[in-house]
Amino acid sequence: MRHIVCFGNELHGDDGFGVRIYAQLRQLTWPKNVEIFNAGIAGLNALRFFENCSQAILVDALANFGNTGEIFALKPEDLADRPQQLTGHGLGIPYLLEALKVIREPLPDILIVGVEIAAVTPFFSGLSDKTEQAVPKAVRLIQDLLPE
Amino acid sequence: MSKRTIQIDLNRVEGDLDFQLELEDNKVVDARCIGSMYRGFEQILISRKPKDSLVITPRICGICGTAQLTAAVLALENLAGIAVPPAAIRIRNLCLMAETVQSDLRQSFLFFTADFCHPKYDDRSFYQKARTAFLPFKGWVHRGALEHSRHLVEIIALFGGQWPHSSYMLPGGVTTPASSRHIIDSLSILNKVTRWFEQNIIGTDLDSWLALESADEFFTWLTAKEAHADGAIGLFTMMSRGIGLHHVGFGTPHMLSYGSYDDPADAGTFPPQRKHLFRAGFLNGDTGNVEPFEQAEITEHVRYSWFQPYTGGRHPFQGQTIPDYQPHSDRYTWCKAPRYQDKVVQTGPLADALIDGEPLISSLYQAEGGNAWLRQFARLRRTARLLHKMRETLNELAAHPNDPHMIPPDKLEIPDGEGCGLVTAARGALGHWLQVTDGVISCYQVITPTAWNASPKDSEGRHGHWESSLIGLTVDDPDDPVEIGHIIRSHDPCLVCTVHVLDTGKRMTLWP
């Protein structure tokens, strides 16, 4: 199986990027062995979404990786020297990836698809313009990463 | 005299907490515990149908949603006089215990013990052992806790369909009976966790560990075998005491417990008279006596909180929650200040064990008082008791296979009136107070365990428990106050704890 696991808080502006992508991905037709999950702000509880799959794509908002609206496909090791959280939720993706290494052998192939966001805006619904513009491109990238 | 303020953020998904400490010559002279996020659950519930609380309140917390659900359903049952069958009480208890054990294992071994790997201790003889056992993602205890804690809540998913934020308890019972499949699956999860706990955490079997009844017995046991000393509890005890955590972090001497787990054998009695498996009570710190607990003695103050002012304290049924943010006043938090018999109290596993009369914890308390080590130790002692109680509960469910899991209430709707639901969550006493007028919720007041412990000052200017547990403490290095981290973590605020010093702008992370 191949899993797409989307993270984010749609109540906090651009932090909702992953959840926005989730909504878009659900509109599309996918090969039988692809499953899509909305992990929201789950921390360690999201470990469940990485069971029974050989490949996993994480979708999340990024900070300090590039220009606003820029899309990145990262490997877990690209986050290794950034122990602090990327975004506002709990302990963040790096912590989750570390935990995954402890409890999963062998690990699925992991890629992180993210967008550099403008700002996490508490209690604001909707994405900023540049982040919104990145949505279709990110969706196409994920489609290309998971061919039939 | 050098004076400075340090600020400690305790950020978590469930709501944000900061500490502001005033230091004079490295000694904490004042402390303010700041709830920096307003949640508003009590307002969200106003004008809704009473049973909406079963869906909304489990969202208060991503760690103790089962406890919130239990409090919500008990409040509805209390209001309407709705009976519950023994099997439903057992299923509720089992799920509540699973949630508590998960939380306690994570608090202890993902957060508390990681601090022993702090570079401050690199000249201590225990340092290598600490890193081997407790270093995040590398240490054998940390890795084991990560793996084993996560399966426990699968028991809740079996009965509740999901965890967190499940809504499977309804007035009159639960939505699913305990099928033999549920019981077998639950036992298999429990067996795995128990085996790991025995081999890695206590270094002996559950029964021998639970048979230890006094401080002397415990300290003799600790050095009797290598497996005892080198188990996680042995290491944690040796390291905590090595750095003196048994001499600090006492806080208020008054303790409160609502009692844990309704007794299924007493299902015919309605709460709050229904017996508990672990007793309720109030430990009066002035006299040392445990007195009967009476919920009418609870009040909440707002003198130092960002709410529309009222005088003195109010019982939750007279409670008022009207936000009134005043950042430039002497008010400093979104938490109210709950008091019991007008006293500052603490709640949590230490209070629960002492009030229940658990012999080992009581003996250690008699010897050394309610210090930071004992508070954390009591949490792990509880894990052993709950693993044992969960097995007992599953066996009881298996012995009564066709018992009803629900007694359908006579009336479809919850009538007008008032009720309260009191439970013990992982962090201590949790209560919901509900009033229904003209068929809808007219008032809903929640007092969480952290509201008790992280309370600000009250109308009399008395500090809350966490605040008072830090006042008087001397720190070696105000730029890296790891002592404060230990004490704060013994209170189980959990997750990220970063410390920064305002006057230099330098930011430090205790862990992670």
C-alpha cells in the first residue's frame, strides 16, 4: 500500500495547507493501493497512518525552507538537522519521523511534500494567496510521485 | 541583589501554559502560572441540547478525551437520575484506565526521565546509564515506552470505535457490549504491555511489586537484585534521589481526589454516593486527616484571571465564565482559581494514592512528604495498579457474557435540572457541572485537573499549587534552570517545555 498523510490545522491560516491538499486529493481518482489520510494535528497518534504501507508521502506546511509558495519534496534526512518543529503542531514532523524509526522496521519510503507558507495565523480560516496558488502544483507533484 | 524574570512556555496542543518566575540571587521569589490560550468550551455548549456535551467535551483534550466523556455522561445521568448496568461501568472503567496508563507511561518515559540526560549531569556517575535508558529515541526505556504506550488506547477503539475524541458512552450505558472478541483482543494488548512493564520497568512481576507496602520494604527491594535497581523505576528513583528531587517541589499540602472508577458492584447506587474502586476524599494538610469529599465545597475565584470580576469564590453551579482580557492589569491567566473549602489544593496520582490509603505511597509520604520524586513515583505506582485492575475488569466482563451494556432511559430527552460528573483523569480531579433550562444547556462549567494544579492566585492572594511548588527553590544556573524543569514535569504538564530568559533574549530548550 501507498499512503498520503496530510498534516495541518485549518483553523490557523496557512497551517491548513496539508488539510487543503487532503480535500483536493479526495476529489481525484487514485490507484487501488493508494490511501489518503487527514492527520490534522495528531502528534504521536499519527504513527498509525504509517502502518501497512511501503511508501508514505507526508504533506505539511514548511517554514524557513525557501520563498513563500515554493514547493519542496524532502527526504526525512533533510529534516534531520532541524530538530525543532516545522510548524505549530505539537512536537512536529521530525519528532514523528524519529518515533517511526523506533517502532517500524522496515520503514516505508518516506517523502515530505510541503510548501513554504507565509504565516501561521491563529483562528483564521483559509490560505494566503501565494500558498493557495501552490495547491494545484503540489497536487500534481503528489500525483506524479504515485503513478499507477 | 540581582533580580530577573524568566519565562517558561509549556506549549501543548490542548492549550498553552507559560510560567513566569521572579528570581533574586538565583532563588525563586514569585511565580505566575499563565494559561495563555482561551478555549471557550463552556460558551460553545450554551443553548445546545444537553447530549451534545458527549460529542463536544471529548474534544477538550487529545490526551484525556475518555475522562471528559465520562464526566459528561455522569453529569447527564446525575441530572436525570439515569441508571447504568454493571457491564457498562466496567467498559467505561477499562477504557478510562487504558487512557490513563498510556498517559502515565508517556509522561514518565518520554518526558520526565529524558531530563536526566541533560548535559548538566555529565559528571554524575549515573549519566551513562541515563543516556542508555532514557535518551529520546535511543534509550531502551524511551523506545519501549514509545512502542508499548500506543497500543493501549486500541482497547478504547475496540469499544468506542475511535480514540481520541470518542463518544461511545451514552446516558444509561455504552454503545457496544463486550463481545468475547473484544475481550480477547483487549487481553492480548494488555498482556504485551504488562510483560514489557514487568521486564523493563519494575524488573519483577506485577504481584511482587504491588506487595511492597512500606518505604523500608521498597528501599530494601531496590538494592536486593540488579534487575530491580536497573529497571526503569530503579534507575529513575536512583537518579531522582541522586539530584535531590525528594527534597523539592512540595507545593500545597492539601490534596483532593474525586475517587477513581465507579464500583460496578455498586451500580444500583447513583453517583455521587456510588462507591469507587479507589476512594474519594480530601486530605487536609493541616491535620493530616482524610475527610469525606463534598463537591459543594468547591469554588472558583477569578481575582487574577481574565474574566469579568466577581467577589470571592463561586460554586460551579453559580459559576460565570465571561472573558475579559486585561493584559496590562495584575490579572495574568485564562485559568480560574479553584479552591476546596477555600483551600489551595493539588490533585493527581499522589493525591489519589494518599487519599485511597495506598500503603507504599503513604509510607513514603510519611517519611519524606509530597516531593517531586514521590509525585512522579506515585504516577508509576498507579500504572502497576491499573494494569492489574484492567485484567480484573476484563475477567469480570468475560464472566458475565450476556449482561446488558445499556439500560435505555425512560425519557428520550434530558429534563431541566442540574447535575455534575466527577472523575479521575490521568492528571487528577476532573468535573463537569451542567444546568439545563427549557430543554437546552443554560450553564456548563468544567474544572480540569490542570485548573486545580496550575491555578493562579485567588481572591486572598494565595498562590496555586504549581506556583507554590517553585517559590523558594534555588537554581544553579538561571540561564539553564533544569531544576525547574524537573519540578514542573513532575506535575505532568507534558509535551514541549522551552525556557527562555527575557532579559537577554536568549532562548533555551530543556527538551526536546
